[in-house]
Amino acid sequence: MSNPPVAKSADKSVLFAHLGLKDQALHKLMLEEASVARDRLSRNPANLLPQSQDNPDVKAPYKWGDLSETAIHREVLYVASSGSIHTRPYYDMGRYYTGVNEENWVVRWYMWHSFRFRDNRDTRSSAGRGGASIRSYGGTCPENQQFEVAAEQSAQK
């Protein structure tokens, strides 16, 4: 592993600094790859935790907290190994091992943010914003405000 792991809740600027990433297009590409992974995880009930499988209120698309760590881990490794020629070098920076298990904190960061964006984008009031849906990474956390601004700017383009 080239860089120490960053918490999945870490701010985008911390991630960029750890990866030496300056290209927003690459960032968006990694978010897109994570979104595809999120969609794969979110539609298969076999990926659910046992308590989520038994809960009739849990319906697709599933949330991060409803998914088993095994399913998430499998998808993290799949994304890390199947990323594009542009994203793989950054995913390689996030590879590390815990005992015999391979992990990837970069892919996990992007997947977690992909879930947070999808699961929180319509939960906040759109009052005062011209009725437009507020898009955010991580809800109301101040550390994630720059994601909200970037998502709103992208939505306006």
C-alpha cells in the first residue's frame, strides 16, 4: 500500500491529498464506477444482512447499512480489479492486506460516498433552492458541504 487508509467519511480534500489527485474528471469516473457497483449491490437480496433479509420493510434499492460486509468486500475487490485504465492506478494506491485479506480503502471511500449521495439526496428540504432537489454526500455534515455544492453545480449544467 502506497498511502495509509483514509476514513470513508473523510472529506474529499483529504482523499485528493492522499492520492495526489487533481483531476475532477477522474474523480467523477471513480464515482461512476462506484455507482455501478452500488447498483449491483443494491438490487440483490442475497447481499443483505440476515436481519435485513427478515425485515419486510427493507426493499431495493438497499442502503449501505442493510448490506453484509461480505457482499461489500466482494464488490470492493471487484471494482478494484476491474476499474478502467484511468482509475486502476488510484485503486492500486488503496490496496492493503489485513492478514490474508485484501482490502481497498479508495474503492470503499467512493462506494460509501455513492451510497450516501443516493440515500440522502432527497431527504433534505429543497426550500429556498428554487424547488430543486438538494444533492449531498453525507447529509448535513459540514465536512461534506463541498460535495453538495459540486453536485448542485453539476446538476445545473
